[in-house]
Amino acid sequence: MSIETGPVEKGTELPPLELRVTRADLVRYAGASGDLNPIHWSDRVATGVGLPGVIAHGMLTMALAGRLVTQWAGDPSAVRSFGVRFTRPVVVPDDDEGALVELSGKVTDVADGIAKIAITARFDGKTVLGRAIAEVALG
Amino acid sequence: MPDASYVGTALAPSAPYLVGREKIKEFALAIGEGASVCTDLEAARAAGHPDLVAPPTFSVTFTMPLIEGFLRDPAFGWDYSRMVHGDQSIVLHRPIHGGDELVTTIHVEDLSNRAGSHMLTLRCEVTDIDGAPVATTKSLLVTGS
């Protein structure tokens, strides 16, 4: 693996990542993950259960947040643990732009060759993940 | 009403799930994971891996269908149609690779009622077919009562 940002220590910031999620991405993720819940592709069903519209799979948002970490670490196999709380939905409009998810992260601890990273995921100006923490083995 | 007598019990271990190389590629593409060790066998082997490396959240592809099967079983009494995912954690005891044969055992850890919602914590212990630990995942699932 390759950590590109020099020495890793408490306070080290990961290069931020801005990702767009479209309806097509949701359909692709539904197929790849096997999560066919219609709230992730049908406005009729999503609004019927009280949502503002079709929302991204929580696990897709988690996976996108994981990319912030794997991109920084250089190798996805360096990730030892990853946990999140789903606090707000990412509403994905039926257009070409989709929803913008803004990801940032900071090292909060380094011990025994493992960096602990606190991740922030924002959509529409608000955080969508709580307690998003990954542990990554340093090379 | 979910049956609280399940708390503290484990379901029967799953049949082995064969991690497909093409499934890893498909999943990596779906989440936009660009690391070559997830999509290029030569690159994965050059980096010392036996096969393609699964992205960190890949385990949902085989644990979630098992969880869904349990929650849709009327015996447990869970309202699957109203369920939301509260939180999720994944601990990887080692990376998951293409060709792995993995067995998942669901443990019903906790069931509580808060403000009219049922909150269920399920833990999945994922091992190889020899029983060596591969991953431990925890899901908090919430549904109306």
C-alpha cells in the first residue's frame, strides 16, 4: 500500500472526495448488492412510506465513504474495520446530476500500526453518517 | 411483534458462499472503487494477494440476503416492509478474496423497543469452511411496532 501524504499522525487530513450518485448508480448498486428494496428505485414506493423521494442505499453511502479511505490507503485490504450510523437519507433526484455527496476524513489516533479515521459525509449541507470510523493498517 | 425468545440465540450456519471474482468486479464497479487489486487479477497477485480483493463492505452481498431470509420468516414476527437500517459495522479479520468459501452464522444479539420502534441487533460471524474467522459484522435494524 502507499500512503501518499507523508507521515500519518493524529490530525492528518485525508484528501476530500466529492461524488455524484445518480438513479443509474442506485440501480447498478441494487443489482450488485442484491438489495432490491423499491425505496431505492421507485418514487411511488418511496413517497408512499413518507420519504421525500428515492433514497440511496445506506450501504452504498457507506461504501462511498469507504472509498475516501481506500483511495488514501491505496489498497482496500488495509481496511481492518469500518462502522457507520445512518442518520439522514441521501435523496437522489431523477435527473442527470444526481445527488452530491461530500466526503472528508481525519486521523484521530495512530497506535500499533493502525490509523483510526473519522469520516464526515455530507449531502445537501448536512451530515448523513454518524460515528463513521474506519481503522486502517499502515504499510 | 418480534419474538424476544430469539435473543441470545444463533441461527444455523449458512451454506458456504463462494466469493466470485466477477462478483467482486461487479461490486467494485457499482461503488466506483478504482483500486486495481479489486478488478485486475495480475495487479492483485503482484500485490501479494491470492486473488482479487473484495472492497471493505462487500460482505453485505452475502450477509444481507441471509438477514432478509430470517426477517421475512413469519416465525420471528418482524415487519420487513417498514424496516430501516440504523447502523452497520464490519470488522475484517482478514481481507475477503475471490475464491473464498465463506460460512455465515447470524446471532440475534439484542431486541429492544424505543419510542414505539423495535430495534434489533444482529451479528454475523463469517468464517472460512475450516472455521477460521474472516469477518464480524453488526447491523442495527429498526422497524415500527
